[in-house]
Amino acid sequence: MAAFHLAVGSVYGAAEHTAEQLAAYLTEQGHQVQWIEGDDPQAIVDAAEGVLLVITSTTGSGDLPDTLAPLFFALRERFPMLPGLRYGVIALGDSSYGETFCGAGRQFDELLAELGAKRVGERLQIDACETFAPEEEALKWLPQWLSQLEPQPVNAD
Ligand SMILES: Cc1cc2nc3c(=O)[nH]c(=O)nc-3n(C[C@H](O)[C@H](O)[C@H](O)COP(=O)(O)O)c2cc1C
């Protein structure tokens, strides 16, 4: 069982709804779920005790939603090294936006990698051109993503 820290960026609610569905699944499976609120980068540092899952749509031209952008910029400013942090990214976007497709998820992924965090599996990109139900794609992806999480080392003390 693991503790999952969820950071969510959403404008119109699709990413938020997706995150709620994932949280319900994780809870059913016996995991802990903690929602990251606000813009204190310490919440990302603290997530290293478990696993971070970033779930974000993209707005503007490859931009992060206002619900997640302050945390992203504060994290980039403080720039804590996070070698012990494992994370996953679910990016919602629309491929008709071309080069900025899923840009917010990509930016968060790149920042975490720069900070030394380790992504588990591939980033999931969900295209609004292909589905009206992003939560269904995310729920299909989740079990195989969970299976890639290595067991946490047991403290023998
Ligand atoms: C004004 C606006 C700008 C958008 N810009 C992008 C973009 O640059 N890249 C992208 O992949 N999707 C873009 N999208 C698509 C959204 O990311 C996508 O529809 C997503 O599913 C919305 O999720 P949400 O309801 O959680 O905000 C944009 C949507 C809107 C309405």
C-alpha cells in the first residue's frame, strides 16, 4: 500500500473529475490519497514519502491551469532536488492545438525530471479529439502504472 499525493490542474473540470475517479479507485485498493492544495512547494517535497501523481489539462497555448500554475512556478523558483520522489503524469489536452498538445503535463514532467525525481512509466496523454471520457482512459491506464511501482524498501530497524 502506498500514499499517493495528487496535484491537479483543471479549467473546466475534466482533469478534476478524472482525478476524483482515480482517487476513488486508489482508495478502494487500500492506498492513501492526499490532495495537494495551494502553492507551497514543500507539498511536493513531502510527497517523496509516497508517490506523486500530477493530473493536469492544458490551457492557453501550452499553459498550466491557474489551479496548478502557482505551485509549478513556486517549485521552479525554490528548485529543491528530489531524487527520492517517484511520480506519474496524466496530461489532458487536445491534439488540434498542435505543438502545444498536453503542454502543461509536459512542463510539469520536465521540471520534476530536472529536480531529479523519477517518473514511473510513460506520461499518459489524453486527447480530447479522441475521447469525451478522459477518466475512462485514465482508469484503464492506472492498474498497469501501479504495477510498475517498485515495492518500497522495508526499514529493518
Ligand atoms: C482556451 C483553451 C485553450 C487550450 N489550449 C490547449 C493547448 O494549448 N494544448 C492542448 O493540448 N490542449 C489545449 N486545450 C484543451 C484542453 O486541455 C482539453 O480540452 C482538456 O480536456 C480540458 O480539461 P479541463 O476541463 O480539466 O480544463 C485548450 C482548451 C481551451 C478551452
